[in-house]
Amino acid sequence: MKNKYVLIVLLAFIFSGCANSVVFVSGTQSHQKLKTEICKTVELEYLLYTPDNYSETDEKLPLLLFLHGSGERGNDLNKVKVHGPPKLIEEGKKFPFIVVSPQCPEGKWWSIEDLEALLNNIIEQYKVDEDRIYLTGLSMGGFGTWEFAIEFPGKFAAIAPVCGGGNKFAVDRIKHIPIWVFHGAKDNVVKPEQSEVMVEALEKVGSDVKFTLYPEATHNSWTETYNNEDLYNWFLEQKRK
């Protein structure tokens, strides 16, 4: 009886070990699978703008997410106000959007995982119309705009990348999204070809993409872009498909 009990315990130990260990045969190639959970703390500083009527209305409002360029990285949010919608807001412009302008940490690139966490948090906390979320960014933020939209093509009603570039082989994922691309023809920092190849790839998959190439603009194609009221009117015409 004692020996039988020992055998049962030993077998249980062996099978338990097999269930929790990797099974493979030396000298061969085998199919394995990883399933695990990773916890991450996301910390981003950002500027938040709400329209004048935000507190008085129960209506959900459109949201504009703006991604700055590499020169505005750091831990001083005043740097984010140098260009684009945050600059215009600081100068007194009124927008019909909730405007969110995060700051990328110094020495980092836009993390799409972090941006998604931020956007989800904003949606939870504020009166956001999820069918009217718009994304735009300049230079490094233009690259981030392409990447974020390709990674999460179901989140955005429209995007407007400015002097950026992206993965032309993945544009099929965003062919349904209204897209307006901007670039300077004389940009020697991010070559206009970076936008051109994205536009050409989108056209090949049936996207109704718009492309504005400023003939005399260098890398700063964003000032004219964000000063153009037509851009914001175009955004407001779009709803998530």
C-alpha cells in the first residue's frame, strides 16, 4: 500500500512537470507557443482643450489628436505650443473639437501603445464622439499619424499626416479612412517622396486620398496647413466608417 501511494505521488509529480515544461526533441524544429501577460505603466503629459460650450452640453463632441515633431519632445509642455493646433489655441483660436496634444518624452519616438492608452483614457473621461475622432501630426508626428492609423484603423474618422511617411505595404488597412496628406516640395529633412509613395500606394488600393504638395515649402509645411480653415472643415465632414 505504501509503495502504491509513492507511485501515485511520483506519477503526479512527473505529469505535473510535463504540463508546465517545454516539450521538445533535441536536433529538431518544433512548434511552440507563448501566452503571457505584460503589465506596463504609461505616463504621458498632454495639453487638453475643450470648446467653450463643453460644460453646457450633453452632446458628445469630436476630438482632434495632434502629434508634434521631434523638436518638441521633452517634459516642458510649452514646447508643444510652438506649432500646430496648440499654437493656434494659445493665440486665441476657438475650435469645435476637443483637442488633445501629448508630449513625447526626450529621446523617444511616438509609442503607438502609449498613444492608444491615452486615447482610450480620454474617451472614458470626456464627452467624445467616437465616430468623429481625427488624427494629425507633423514631421515625427506625421510618421506617428500614419503608424497609429495603420495599427488601429477602426479608431479614426479621418487623418492628416504632415511631412511624414509610413509603411506603403500596409495602406490597405486604411483605404477606407478619409486621408489628406501635406508636404513641401523642397523639404530636405523628410523628402516629399515619403508622402508621395504613401499616396500612390493608397490610390492603387482604391483610396480617395487627397494630397497637397506645396511647391515652394521646405520642411515647414505645417504652418500653412494648420492655418488653413479648410482642413478643419474637412475633418468635421468626416465620420468613422
